[in-house]
Amino acid sequence: MNIRTLTKIEKRWGAKVKTECHQLDEQMRGERGPVTLVGTYSLVAGLVYLALEQKPVHLRTLARELAGARNRDLRVLDLTTRPSYRQLCYQLERLQRHLASTHTSTKHNVQHPMLDQLLDVLVAGSTENVEAHDTWAIDTHLFAAWVNQSTSHSADPDAGWRVMNTHKHKNGPVLGYQLVAAVRADGTEVCDRIRIIPANHDDATPGVATVHSLQQSGAQVERVIADRGFTQKPALFLDPLRNAGVHLTFDLKESDIGVSSTYKGALIIDGWPHSPGLPAHLKVIKRPGLGAKKTAWDTYNKKMKQREAYQYLPHATPGVSSARVASPAHRKQIGCRAAKIPTPNGAPTCRVAHAPGDACGLKTMTFSSSVAPRTFQFPVYGTKDWNEIWRKRSAVERFFGHLQSDHGAAFRAGRFRVRRLIKVAIATCAFVIATNLQLREQAATKARANATPLTT
């Protein structure tokens, strides 16, 4: 075995999680089943080693590696003897039984509290300085289970079918699981929390669970960035995070773009109040898609700039679920005939007949997410400030890219050979830990290179 890789694993991750792993082993002591000489830490560390060495992350491969390991290699892995393949299987099976003892399941959600606790400990141990970050991007990666997908009867009873109309999975049903990940949006883009669920289960609640876990660990989660896949059910994702004091930045479904309702005479457009005098051609402005030409973006930005004149302005710092806003007419951005507010030079005028004390006539009002639960957010959707934050969401996409890269952990079908959710979660966790360690090492190498003075 490569002692340098083993030492990095022990130094950058193992030293932080050994105690919790040993405590878990103590809890399992005395339970039914064979007693093995392999602990939880040794098993997971061995899988992380295989991922870092770009070898198949299989128990049989680990058994072969350990069979030829030197005594110093075993000591680093917290082993006193060379375990057999059967002993490794026994330990994974013991973990499966023990962690499944508290699981609950509903139609749309499955919860394994003890498994989630273990995943939090293991993944958090592969990162550092979580207190220095405040923004996370959340997304889901769909991956295939180790089964024969050509048959209707799954060899993995925990796996589920899912069809996603994305460029990657278009018209390709997948039988497997989902990896829900919370990745740092700034700095070294490591993953701090994960959840594993069947492919056919809703990922909104597990996404919220990753944020709650971060908060419970002491992280100051100020903002979460998510795509529209998480925001279709506000009661499951948006509202719980708002209640937890977290700002949200998220994409909107096409059906949510434009006027959704009115509030005190104002038009609610893309989750924010606007003057009713807004021209019809500015009520629906669709963001250009991936690969759009510069001309399309120029047109979009021009329309958004024109719409901003009719937008209500924050009267104070907006909260996570409400904002005190001021009328654009009283802020002299536009004029209004109904409220008898003169038009500033070069500014547009609201010509809609409304009560003088409504809409433009309101100096300030409180606008809350209860008025637009599916779309409320600040900065306002589509604005320059919103786009600056939204660009950071690609951090989680990049992390998934590193996770699946041939130059990294290469997490994909065939790289693990276990069935059942808990076993799959432990294997997936090993890939995530390995990716985090690689990203940290690359960042450290880059920092050293930048700090080295140039010589002539």
C-alpha cells in the first residue's frame, strides 16, 4: 500500500473522526453476528484509500490490498491484523443492521438518523475552517445502483427509478440513488454535508437537513443557492430554510416567471412588487439559456434595466422572509398620475388608474414571502446582484465534476459493488471524502506556488 496516501488520509481526515468511529463500534459491541477485527474507521479509511489510488472501491480489492500491507500500513489504518474479505463484509453488514435500526420511511421520504449522523461526522472530518464560510450551494446527483437495469425486478430493494429530462439523463430512466450535497460557494469548493436517498424520493427535505446539520455544528449559514428542482414545493424547502434564518437565491420555473399576483395594487413579478404602470413587454423577461449568444444577453439586460425603474426599493435591509419596501414613485424613479406624483425628467410615468393610496401612492409597505411563497427572494430574481450570487451555484456542479472525473475519485457505475441504501451511502461517502482531500491538496499546492517568490 502507498504509505504516503495512507499518511495523508490519517493526518487530514482520520485523526478527526477516529473517536466517533470507535464510539460507534462500542455501541455495536454485543450485537448479534460475527465479531470482526475490523472497525468502522478501518473500513471507511480503506475505501477512501482505494478511491484516492484510483482503484476499484470494492471490498475484495481492499482485502487484496490489506493482504500485502506492511505492519506500518496496518497501524495507520488502526488495524492489528490483516482482515480477510469475509471479515470486511461482516463489518459492513453489522453497520447496515445497526444503522437501519432507527430508520423511518414515508411515501416521499426515508430517514436514517444514525446513518445521517455518521455521514455528517465522516464528511465534516475531510474539511476545515467551516466557520469562515457563509454561503453554500445545494444540488442533487443521480447515480445508478449496482443492479441489472434491464430487468423490472431490482436486485437492490432500496434503489428507485427516476426519469430526468436533462441533457445527461434525457429519455434514460435510472435505477439507483441520489446524492444530495451542500458545497461551499466560495474558496475551496469542498462538500460539507451529504444525504443519500432512493432515486424516486423527493430531495427537498434532505437538502434542508444538510443545512440544519451545518447550523447545528456551529456554521453561520447566511445564504443557500439552489436550482428550481428544489423550489417547486415551498413548504418542503423554501419555508423551512426561511424559518431557519437563511437567505435563499434560486432559479424560477418558466411558469413562475412574470406576474403571479397583486398586493396593495402593486404587481408581484418574479417574486417582487412593481408599479402597475409597468409596460406589458417588460412583465415577462426570460433569462437566456446555456450557450445563448451575447446579443440575447444584451437584450435581456436592457429589458431588466428598464424594468428596474418600476421596481419597489428596499427601505431597509431585507430579511429572509420579508422586506420593507418603498414605492418607486415616492423614490422619484417614476411619476404617477393617480397618486399625483410628478414625473422626474426622463423618467417613465404610471398611467394606470388606481386608488391614490394604493400601489405607487404607498410610501412604504411590508412585503413578505407569504404573498409570493414560490418566488420571494432578495436580491430580486434576474437583477445584476442576483446574477452575481447565482453564478456561485456552479460550485456544486464543479464538485460533482471532480467527484466523477477520471483524474479524481471517478464515482460512477461499477466503481462500487454494494447494495442497500446504508451500504451505498458508506461507499459514496468514501468517494466524497477522497474528493474533498484532493481538492484541499490542490488548493494547498496552489497556495504554496503563489507564495514562492520568483527568482532570477
